[in-house]
Amino acid sequence: MDSNPYGIAALWAQGDIVIKSVAFLLLLMSVTSWYVIVTRGWQAWRLRRVSRHVGGFWHAHTFDEGFALLHVDGRDNPFTSLALEGKAAAEHHASNREDLHGQLSLAEWLTGSLRGEIDESAERIGAGLPILASVGSTAPFIGLFGTVWGIYHALVSIGMAGSASIDKIAGPVGEALIMTAFGLAVAIPAVLGYNALVRANKGVVSRMHRFARQLHAYFLTGSPVARAAGKSGGQ
């Protein structure tokens, strides 16, 4: 059985270095975007699972007990990082009151520390999203470039052959249009994945802000560290 003379294999066999480079670039962009989608999607699912344990943190009897609830599967996550940062900030403020930051109130010091941890965590969980945005915005144009290049060479070949019948035009032009389809096939999953991950990350960051506000109140009013600092300051 003869192979399809107008298929992808024919396009690859007849294509020059530019067409093959465009096809390889689109393949690389597709593999990269799918890697980001799968890995960041798994991360988003895991963080959503961890966020369900935040409510249980406040029903624990001690900080360590609540921390163990957040430390799901023995892995660190933004919520455990927030809890540790808040505890470390309160302890550091209480034990280093003669430093410059000791002139700040505990509330101000906790606010700055927790906000800094949220910003760093948001940057970590958002890693890879710029790649999806770049792939989604550029892949169609790269595919279109391959199409334009292919049509140009097809028309040049037809002109040199001196034949312009529909069977001579349909094959080369159809093969060139495959590059546009490839570009769209790469871009569409990247755009959908980007939007889904951005939405998921916004939900996680929103829960982090809420948890940070609760930690802020806890270390100001309910933390043994905060109470010890208040007693030492009153003496």
C-alpha cells in the first residue's frame, strides 16, 4: 500500500531545513508545556489537599500538633512554611529586642515576615507559568511562519514547473497548512493549562493570606512566645 503523498510524512520528507526546524521547535514547545501542565497540576492538587487541613490546625491543642496536620505526607508546603516563619519571627523578635528591628512592634515584624513568606511561596508555586504563557502566545505564529514558508516554496516549485492545476496546488499548499494546525495544537493546551493553573494558584494564595492573618493574631494574643515577650517587656 502506498503512503499518503499529502500527509505529514510527505511534508517532512519534502520540507527544507526551515520547515524541519519549525516542526522541531513546536515539538519542543509542546513537550515543555505538557511537562509544566502535569507537574504544576499535580502540585496544585496536592496544595488543595493540604489546604483542607488548615482548619484542623486551629483545633489542635499545641502548635506542634497543628503543624503535624499541615505536614501532609512528610512534605513541606506553603502553609507549613508560613507557620514556621511566624513562629521564628515571634521568637526572633522576643530574643533580639536590642537589634534595630526590636524598635518595631511585634505586629509590624510579624506582618512583614508573613508577607515576605507569602510572596516567596507565590513565586515558587507560579514557576513555569510564564513558559505556558509564552508557548500559548507564540506557537500559532511559529506555525503560521512555517505555513507561509511552505506555501512560498510550493508556489515557486509550481511556477518553475509551469503547471497550476488544482492537483498540483492542493498537495503542497495542504502540506504547508499542516504547520498552522501544529501551532494551534501546541498553543491551545498551553493556554487552557495556564488559565487553570492561574485560577488554582489564586485560590491557594487566598487561603495563605487568610491563614497568615490567623497566625498573626495567634502569635500576638495566643502564642506562648508572645506572652513571654510581653512579660519580659513589662518587667
